[in-house]
Amino acid sequence: AKNSGGDRFQYFTPSMQKSAVSRMALINDLRTALAENQFKLYYQPIVNLMSGAIHKSEALIRWQHPERGLIGPIEFIPIAEETKLIVDIGDWVFHEASRQAVRWRSSFQPNFQISINTSPVQYKSDNFNARDWLEHLHVMKLPGDAITVEITEGTLMESRASIDQVLFDFRDANIQVSIDDFGTGYSSLSSLKKLDIDYIKIDKSFVDGIAPNSNDLALCEAVIVMAHKLDLKVIAEGIETENQKRLLIAAGCDFGQGYLFSKPLPAMEFEKLLNI
Ligand code: C2E
Ligand code: CA
Ligand code: CA
Ligand code: CA
């Protein structure tokens, strides 16, 4: 679609986003999307690799555009970050995930957990206050450990100043913290030791290359051994094959996520997976 002139998908290509007119249109549409509740959270299970049981779920945002259909996050998160709309979108994600956690905790499992993604732009914004989130949990009568916050390794490295207090507030409220896309940012595991986090998510790019005697497998093994020494649990992202799963289990990986288990699903379909 990117090279065929004039079709509607052009609207969302990077080159079109640079054109002032379509950029304005996209920004306006994003504002409307917030106001008219066009965002949806899809849920992907994170499974215990040994038992196969669902451990928690990751919430992944989609935009149900009235004319353009379902739009994935990589098409609108960057511009939402540039315009700081991501701060309001991030609040929406938190509120929606909390609402869903309340429902699944009463209908399925009393301690069901949902993991949400966050952007560095949120943490740098004056309009973001972790305490508003904690207050919201309080109002919802939801304990902090119902929510896990995923922060990418890159965010952690580039925004340490703005993130330290936030991490402290999360910890104080018992919200769990997961380092997303681990391995892509060249940070050392020992630097994570001071941060008191709970999970490391090994990025899909490493899981993709896992094969017996491969460098990627050696890297995963090393990360898993060190993470366990630091008392962190490890989640491998993007598992697509039985072979990857088998090698990750042998390497001692705790949890896995990927199309092998399930794609991200709308809440109603995710509930079928839980079928308690
Ligand atoms: P991520 O956090 O690394 O999420 C994993 C991505 O990999 C998701 O793409 C998921 O659908 C996809 N995935 C999961 N398992 C497999 C697999 O086995 N094979 C393949 N090929 N892909 C798999 P998605 O949903 O398009 O999200 C892309 C990125 O957008 C996320 O990467 C995250 O960085 C960002 N994102 C998603 N939701 C949010 C959100 O609510 N807020 C923010 N700030 N960012 C979000
Ligand atoms: Ca994530
Ligand atoms: Ca990733
Ligand atoms: Ca901990």
C-alpha cells in the first residue's frame, strides 16, 4: 500500500505524516479518537512455560478508526508521542486496563494481573503524575499488583531522572515493573539491580534467532542466569515455534508470550482462553 499512489493507507505512511496537511488530519483524528472512545485494548496471554497456565496478560492498544478500520500502535504511537497526546492515551490505557482487571478479578481469578505499556514521553510530561494512578487504583479498590507497568530498556536509560520517582511511587503502591524489549538497549543487568524491578522481557529479536548453539540462545541463557541471580523473573517475547519454546524452557526461562500461545485478542475472546 505504501507505494501505490492515492490509496487511503497513504495517510499513515511516514512520508505522509511529514506532510503538514495529513499530519494535522491525523492529529485531529487522534484527538477525536480519545474523545469518542475509539481506542481498544487487545490482550495477549503471558504463560508459565513449564505448566502452560496463563500467568497474566499484556494489554496492547489498537485504534478502531470509523473509516479506516483497525489500526496498530506502530502507526499512531510515534505521532502521539510527538504531540504529547500519548500522555492522555496512556492515562486511558491505565484506566481501561484497571477496569478490565476489576472485571476479570471478580469473574475469573481474584488475583488476575494485566501488564500495560508506557512511553518515555509520559514520564517526562508535567501532566503525568503517578500518584493520580495510585489514587485511581484506590478508588477502584484494586491492589497495586493487579497492574504491571512495562517500561522499555531504552526509556529507562534515557529518562532516569524523570523515572526514579515514578518507580518509587509504583513500588510503594506494589505495582509491578517489567523491563520491556530487554537486550536492545545495551544496559547492564547489574544497573537494573538498584531499581527493584520484577520482570525482564527478552526482546523478540533475540527469540527469533534462537536455535541450538546460536548466539541468540547463548545470550538468552546468560540473561536468564543473571536475572535469576538478581531475583528477577524472565519473560520471552514473540515465541512462535515449539522449538523456541523448548530451548527457552531448557534455558530456564520462566514465562513466554507469542503467537505459539495466542495472538492478542479482544477482551471477549481473551475470556474464552481463561474459561474457568
Ligand atoms: P511490544 O510491547 O514489544 O509488544 C509486542 C508486540 O509484538 C505486539 O505488537 C504484539 O502483538 C507482537 N507479538 C506478540 N507475539 C508475537 C509473535 O509471536 N510474533 C510476532 N510477529 N509478533 C508478536 P503490537 O500490538 O503491534 O504493538 C507494537 C508495539 O506498540 C508494542 O511493542 C509497544 O511498544 C507499542 N504499544 C502497544 N500498546 C501500547 C500502549 O498501550 N502504549 C504504548 N505507549 N505503547 C504501546
Ligand atoms: Ca510490551
Ligand atoms: Ca518488543
Ligand atoms: Ca523485586
